[in-house]
Amino acid sequence: MRRLALVSLLVSSAACARDAVPKPAAAPSYLYVWAGDSAKATSDFLAVINSDPTSPQYGAVVTTLPTGELGANPHHTEAAMPANGHLLANGFSAGRTYLFDLTAPTSPKLLTAFGDKSGFSHPHTYIRLANGNVLATFQYAADSNAAAPTHNHDGAKPGPSDSAPVAVHTTGGLVEMDERGTVVRATSASDPAIRDRYIYPYSVLALAPMNRAISTTTDMDEKNTKSTAEWIQLWRLSDLTLLKSIALTPGPRGDEHRFTGEPFLLPDGKSVYIHTFNCGLYLVRNIESGTPTASFVKSFAGTGCGVPLLIGHFWIQTVPESFSVVSLDISDPEHPREVSSVSIGKDEYPHWLAADPTNTRLVLNSGGSTGNRLFIVNFDKGTGALAIDRRFRDVNDTVPGLKMSARRWPNGWTGTVWPHGSVFSR
């Protein structure tokens, strides 16, 4: 018995010693913010910000990586950091794609940049496919006579040079390529069944198990008043064959269906929510069939609703009209229920949202607004509750968020930038 007790004691001691071994610390957290000088007088750049709440330098701008180009209109990046640490971003007005190497978070590198592909111009959204390729939306057919748009429907406020003449745009398409721009296949989004043909691919969602993709059609050029962009398009993913174009129907207000934006796959694995920049929310079903349906679900106040997020069974929406971000429980997709809301101040217009790898912290920007700050919002995955992180702020500032106006940046330049695509490190 004494021998058994001794063995038991040794085993127990070994287990305790094993448990006492310190676990590896979590990797430091950084934010990458794609931004441009509001006056378009100095180079666009990618900023690296310390977003580690355990760090004494929480909220500090660590470094910036200028692209060497100015006025390209830094716009969308990928929505989350890819596994290989290479991030795609667009300089929309210049019709340029940039590929950043962020494997060494504090020493970012620009790997390459490229323009038109397969006769299409002005890339907007990039998503990674399971085969390692990238599926991208290109808004227009390449046309040397078409001036680059300078304004957009997605909530950003006009800049100093937004008085350019209206350009005539031709329908773009979808392009499957590798991350450096080598094209695998490309297809026009033109649909002869649509009378006015004002189709400009905006965002896209791949639905690999169904061999489908869904894209939206908002023109980034707000001066194109003929394009009301109520269309969504259904594709066969394997060969990018366009199967059907569907017009959303108006909601009670009459214009919620206009300017289709971001699609997200719901937890059931077969239905999709699509938001519109006119603050409508629509449910798409029967995607695998030849006759998918789209129905109005909800509207938010005003127009200009920006980038949403779907985390679990919570839909998180930016609502500029109320200077707020709201969280909805969508367990019943046809009857979403608001569970939380945070306001970021009456001089801020919330637009871009992206989540960290744990889905418990969100980055939020309000680029182009009077306040022009970058925020972190804490998110409770169990309840859907939202809360502004008041610790994420500038030194000696009592207001949460990092000020993007009249700021001295690590590259030695002092000025105002409009942040757009912003993502956390992995």
C-alpha cells in the first residue's frame, strides 16, 4: 500500500509539474490600417498599430509603409488576415492592387502591385478560395476613356477632389487569379436579360459546397446616378458561369433594395444575408436551385450603412445615421432582434468593421468624418453585447479611439488620413 501511495504521489507530482510549465504567450496583436492622405499630397501607406491590450504601448502607431504612390484612394483590403500573412488591398481610384507581406508584423513589405486583369479594371473585393487562389471583383471593363471614380456609395464622405466629371463605365467581371495577379479564369458580369445593364461587381461570396458564388453590384462612382444597383448575381463557382441576376424588391420605405453591398453565409450553411448601402437587409434562399429567392428582412435608419459583420448568430451593422453600431440576434433569420448598440459620437460616421482572430474585438473606422477616429469595440460572442474599448486611445486623450486627423506619423509626415481597410494580425 505504501508503494502504491508513493507511486500515486510521484504521478501526482509529475502532473503538477507538467501543469506548472508556463504556456507560450499569445502572439502580440497588431492592426494594419490602409490609409491615404486626405489632401492626396503624400504617399498612401499601410500603418501598423499596437493592438495588444496587455502592452504598455497599446494604441501606439508602430510604423508605416508608404507605397510610393499618392491619391490611389486606399479602399478595401481583405476582411481578415490570410493564413500566409499576405494581405491584398486596392487603391480604387487608380485601379491598383497591392500585395503586402505582413509575416513580420512590425516590418511590413510591399511584395507587388498590379492593375487591369483580363480586360477588367478597378478591383474592389478579394476573397481566398479553398484551392489557394483569389476570387476578385473588378468593377469595370478596362477602358482608357473612363476616368477613375472619386466618390462612392459605401458611406465614405467626399474628398477634396470629388468634383471630377462623370465617367462612362462598362460592366466589369469576376477574376480568379493567384495573389500576385496571374489569371486562372475571368468572366464578364454583363447580363443581356437586364435592360439597363448597369452592373458593376462590388463584393462576392464563394459557396464552395454548393459550387456557387453570389456577387453584388454597387458602382463605386456615386456620380453614376443611373445605377441603382438593386441586383445580385448567382454564379457557378467552378467555371464562373453566370447563372442568374436577381433584383431585390423594395422594403416599406421604398428604396432599401438599392446599392447591394456585402453577402454573408448564415449559420445554416445554405442561406445568405445581403446588406445594402441604403440600409436594407435581405435573406437569400434556395441558392442551389435554379430559382433562388431574395426577401426583405429589415431596414436600418438612413442610408450609407457601411460594412457589416456576421459572427455566430449575430449580425453587426454600422449605421451612420445614428452614429452607431448595432448587434442583431439572427437565430431566426426572418425576424432579427436587436440586442445591443453603441454610439461613437455625433461627429463620427461608422463604416468599416473587421474582427480579430478570437471574434471578441472589432476594429471600426469612421474615415472621412469630422471626428475621423479608429476604434476598437469589444464583442461578447455569447450575448452579442458591444462596448467601446475606452483604453484604446491616444496618450493624454480622454476620448476613446485613435485620432486620424492632424497626426504626426512615423514616416515623419504630419497630416490627416482617411483610414479604410483595417485588419488584425493573426
